[in-house]
Amino acid sequence: MISCFVYKINWGVRRNLDSLAFSWEQRKLGEVLSILKDGTHGTHQDAEEGPYLLSAKNIKNGQIIIDDSSDRKISEDEFNQIHTKFTLENGDILLTIVGSIGESAILENAGKFTFQRSVAFLRPSEEMTSRFLKTEIESVQFQKELNDRKSQSAQPGVYLGDLSKIPIYITSKEEQKKIGEYFSNLDHLITLHQRKHYLILEDIMLNNINKMDLFYDYYAQWITVYKEGAIRKVTMDKYLLTQSWIKQLAPELRVCELSRITYQKLLNDYAKSHERQTTMDFHHQLKGAVLDAVDEGLIERDPTRKAIIKGKKPRHKKIKYLNQFELHKLLSNLDLGQEINWDWFILLVAKTGMRFSEALAITPKDFDFSKQSLSINKTWDYKGEGGFMPTKNQSSIRKIQIDWQLIIQFSTLVKDLPEDEPIFVSGKVYNSTVNDILERHCKKAEIPVISIHGLRHTHASLLLFAGVSIASVAQRLGHSSMTTTQKTYLHIIQELENKDVDLVMRSLSSLN
């Protein structure tokens, strides 16, 4: 098979040869772009289909890959809520900057998109052509520079500021067009050879899969082929758990025996010991593998069609939170000295409602003391090996207004600390450590014991009782939609509605 990698090396060598007639100039990437933004800004509006929510895994081998069977297609309402009305143009280059770093594609009639932060888009300036810039991005030198700048964390990423400083070589626009066309034609040739190779591999795989194989064996192989290396460890663990449940509940079920009845029975058996939402997740993880088995001709009809999702009645999950008096007693009990400690962490979470991982990732640079705000744009990988990671979702990237007392306190605490390093982290951090400290303070203050996440609930509850709108609370907490806020704090909202009814009735009764 012809190797694209060899061509990229040869290009890097040829570019430096004195025998080339081209006149080369070294510039920084940011100097030859008119726009460089990450996915928090991007949409592409020229579309009859879509919109789609894309991440780094959608950009492979120079192409944008759309899978309609996945949940990446989003509603118009959600699309309008996510994007910031920045329109992408054909010729813009998409580059993955989180996770699988360095994959690129040129936007060409690709549809309506909104991007996650894992994708950056680059718009060449007038002195640069798109195809030539893509060739430079794919060069060995550029990819090495990109790799050297990635953050060392469980899910490494490259910041836009570092990306813009990577050196590239440019020549005249006329020569750029010639070079871009040459490598575009070359890529087509390579794709043809790769396609032949993949067809051979596909034939080998299909010949090794038998309709008589046990379903849990097929599912294990499906996970290896389609999921391994493409998803985060925490997601991979869920797929492996699903496989273990198949083996436990249907150890003798064969691929060819999958029908609507046998599939429904599998779901029903799982639902006996799980709540409905958990059973729904189980169904979704199975469905991808089953539909692929249908496509491969191992199953004649889709057995997942019209599947009925059952489950145990959900346990009543009482959210633990403090009232205003109890929170005041807790905060009065904290040991807030002249240096950063976990008591300061507890105070910050109580006053902002941040998630545990978000608060761990806070750096001095995230504070805007003049505007009394705190930027939430990353999390800390405390469950893994440490390091910065993307936020839970797009809506989690936000600015939180903080009170003037907190501003004065933290402006003094962080003034001598490194700007880009987390202020609370020094070594391995455990959730239990901070919860233990919080528990001791709760007991000492003689108030109900809550967790750090309980402080987030406390913050939200106090805002709702104070009359703050659900939309504002959702935005401050970084929820993906108001529906999440409504579901989580339903009991509080109902309590407030009852108070409103009483107020209305008292007002009406006073009328003559």
C-alpha cells in the first residue's frame, strides 16, 4: 500500500532543497490566517440537511464523516442555542485540537454544523490558498510542532494561542496553487489504494464472523473494531459492562437467533434489576452493534425496531442541600487563612455552584477582577492522571459573576501564583479528601452533612428561592438546557409554585 506518510516526509525534504525554484519564507501560522477560532464559535449555514454537532472524531483522513444513525444530529432549537452566529465558508480548514490531534479537512459543501471545542477552524488570509495550507498542516514538521505543544493530560489538547505560533513555510500564491493541486491529486491516488486495502480487511473480517457466533462474542469484537481508541476510558468501561451483562443474561444467544422477541427478552431481563433510564442506555449501546450485524447480512431484519423500554420504578433521590441559615453557619466555621487551602475551595464552590472538576481546574488567569467574573472553560482530570480536560459539554463553558468580597479575597490569594497552573492542585487529588474536610465542618457547625456536590445543589436552591429565573440558574450552573435544571430541582420549583398560588389567592381575596 502506498504510504501517505512517506509522501509527507518527501515533501518536507524537497521543500528545503536549494534546487527548488520556489522562494520560501518562514512565518507563524497566526500571521497567514484571517480567522482562527475553536468550535465554541462555529457554524456552517449552507445546508439542506443538518444541523450536526461535530467533534474531533468526525474528521478522519481529510474528510468530514457524518453518521446519521448517531446522536450527533441536533434540533434547530438546540443548534440556535449552541452556536454564536459565526458562519463558516467553503475553503475554511477544520483541525482537531483535542484528543486525536492533527486531523484536518477542507470544508466543501459539507452542511450545517456547530462544533465542539475539540475542533478549530482556520480561514487562510488572501496570501494563502486552502489546499496549500492543508498540505503544510499535514507536513511532518507541522505535526511534530503540534504534538510538542499538546497539554499532558488524560485527553491532551492544544490551545489556540500555541497553535498560532507554529512556524510554517509559504511561497508565492501562484506556486501554492501548483503545489496544492499536485498533493490533492496525490491524495486521491492514495485513497484509491487505501480503499482496496480496507476492502480486503473487510472481507477477512466478514469471513471470520459466523452467524452461529455467540452474540456476546460478536459484541466484544464489535467493541474492539469500532470503539477501542475512539472513545474515552470511562465510556469504554460502559461498553465493556454492557458486554458482561449480555454474557450473564443471554450466554447461549447466537447472532442468527436475534429477533424482536429474543432482543426484547434481553432488554426485559436487564430491566428487572435496573431503572428505565439505565435500560435505555443499555439499549442504545446494543443497538449500534446489532444494526451493523444487519448491514453485514448476519441478521435479516432489525430486531431493535419498536423495542419497548421497561425498568424498575426509580428510587426517590432526595437532593441534599443546606438552607441559607445552615450555609451561613458552615461558611462561618471555615478556616480561611492567608494561603490557599481546601476551606477556600469549599467557599468558592458554595458561592459559584461549580462542579468539583471545574473548581479544581481554576487558575489565577481565570479571574477577571475588574469585571468581577470567573471563567469556566476546562476541568481537571482528578479521576485519571491529572491535567486539564474539556468541560462536560458546550454549555459548561461560561463566565460566572462573583461578589466583591470574593474578588478582594482571591485577588490577594492568587497574586503570586503561576498564571496558568491550578490554584488548588498539588499532586493527586481525591474527591473523598475534600468531602471528609467538608463533613468535619458540617458536624462542627451542627448542620446536616452534605458533599461538595451538595454545595452545588445548595447554591442552585438558594438562587431559586431568591426568585432567580430557571434560565439564569441553568446558565450559571452550566447545564446543557433548562430541562436539566427543571428535572434536578423539580421539588424546589413545585414548592415555589405552591407559594405563588398562595400569594395569588391572598391577593384575590383582598379585592372588594
